Amino acid sequence: MNKRAFLEGFFTASTVAFGGHFMWQRVSQQDSLIAPAAPIARESSTPTTQKPDAFELTPVELEATQPIQGIPTPAPVTEVVSSSNDINIESLSDDEVDSYLRKIRNFDAIFASDIYLDPRYESMLINTAAHMSRVESYIGHGNFNLMSFDEMLQSGRNFSYIGAFGPEELNFLEEVFFANPSRYGFFGKKISREITESIARNEVAKIEDSGHFLLRGESLKLYDQIKNDVGDEVILTSGVRSIVKQMHLFLAKTIEANGNLSRASRSLAPPGHSYHGVGDFDIGKIGLGERNFTADFSTTEEYKRIAGLGYVDIRYPTDNLFGVRFEPWHIKIS
């Protein structure tokens, strides 16, 4: 990719919220859920695949392990559009561009400059994710996709199997929601302003044999059109998601990544930033299983037919500007 073309596209893209910072600059030390950042280290040409133990930082980041108190800076709700007129594109080196591209192309690797959850929150992360899992287990996977934050809290108060969410858990969930994810490498737009936003049940349609829902209107119409033009081998693998659902997915991904928030966000939008809340959906091929959520889906005949339709776009193409891996399965709603 031509460096200038990539950078000009990067700094003029209207769908990316930067909050006034370059992607590769460390933020100043602020109160946050994340551990304070160590000095920037040049990425090696080949990322390491060795995982740190538990939530320990890499050797490069060991000096930044002292926790700090407080609430993170809220993410911008409106887009902050930067242009080549007020940014010196030439100030970004080839190494900085290569570093960004290497991260999203090797999304599941570990990089020295990755940002981790503050170690103080390790047990809270695990316990809160488990608590939300009890909610999903009790009310069912499909209903959990649509559940609002207030409904989740009510379910905890009403059912002893679930148990009420305590003040510390609520503070933690709010901090995750309102934190600015550009601080750990996600640059997508803030979609939902409030953690209590809900999805109206009369605005969704349940898709047979999927356990998922689609918003009526553009989403449902597009899915039906794809099915009609490509065939019955195409299936819905994920539809509309509430903030609660996206929160649970992100917490689980952070646990899987051993507290590495950067690595988690390269695979999954943080809560409040997912377009699944406003109509995007995922598709796959019957029989492909978990490989539907890998680049393998782009090699199927179904994907090739979809790509040739002319009216379908994907949200996260290769070398996108969001800081997210290539997702050929994620269908974009305008």
C-alpha cells in the first residue's frame, strides 16, 4: 500500500474518532482502568506469540505496573475529523505505518506497546463476566442479545440464581463503557451515548433457526436479499446486539487475551462502539462452524458470490482505519 495514500485516507476518514491524538502517541498519565503506559518501544518486524502469565505485563512494560485510582476519560460521542490541512502527514514514519498495519494483520499476537487492564481490576473483570454469564444462562442466549442494562440489573435483583449486581461491579461496567478506547488502539466511532440505551422489541425480527434477531427495515431486507441471491447455505451468525451483550463479549475477550485490552479490541469493538447495535450483522456458511469468524470465510464460494453482488459492503475490510482485524463476515448497514 502506498504510504501517502494510506495516511491521507487515515487522517481524512470521517468514521474514525481520534480525540485529538495521533494513533501512536502515548496519552499522558491519567486516572484510568488501564495500567500506565511504558515508554514507546519500536516494534520488532515479527510480533511475539508468547502470552504473558495471567495479567502480568511484558518486560518492556514492567515499570508501568503501579496502579492508579479514578475514572477513565469519557470517549468522544461525536466524530473528530482530522484532515491533512492540520496534521503533518510526513511526520509519521514508515515504521509507524508498518506498526499499525502489522498489529491488525497479526491481531492475535502480543506487541510490546499493547495496553493492559490495570492489575487491580483482574478479579473484578473475571467475577463480573461470570455474573453476566449467569444472566445469559438463566434468560437464554436469544433474549440476552436484546437485554438492556436496566433489565440485567432487574434480573439480578429478582432471581437468586443470578444475584444482584453490587456497586463495585456497576462502577466497573460503567468505567469500561465510558473509557476512551483510542487509548488502547480502537478508533471506531462511539455509537451509543448511554449505557442504558435499549433495543425496542417491536423493532426486531427473530431469524428462524439462528437464535438471533435483526432490526426490521434495512437489516432484515438486506439479509433476505443476500439469502435470495446467494442461497440457503448462507446463515446469520450474529445479529443485533444490546450493550449488555457487547459488554459481555468484550469482557470475555479481554479475559481470553490475559487482560490485553489492545489485543481484545483488535478482534471486538468495545461496548458502545459496536455497529451491531444499529443494524450490522454477521453471516456465515452452514457447516463452517467457528471458521465463519476467521479469514477462512473469505475463501468460500458463498463469500465470493456476496462480494460480486455489488450492493454488499463489509464494515472492517483489510487494512481498515478502525484498528480492527479483517472481518469478511461483518455486513455493513449504511
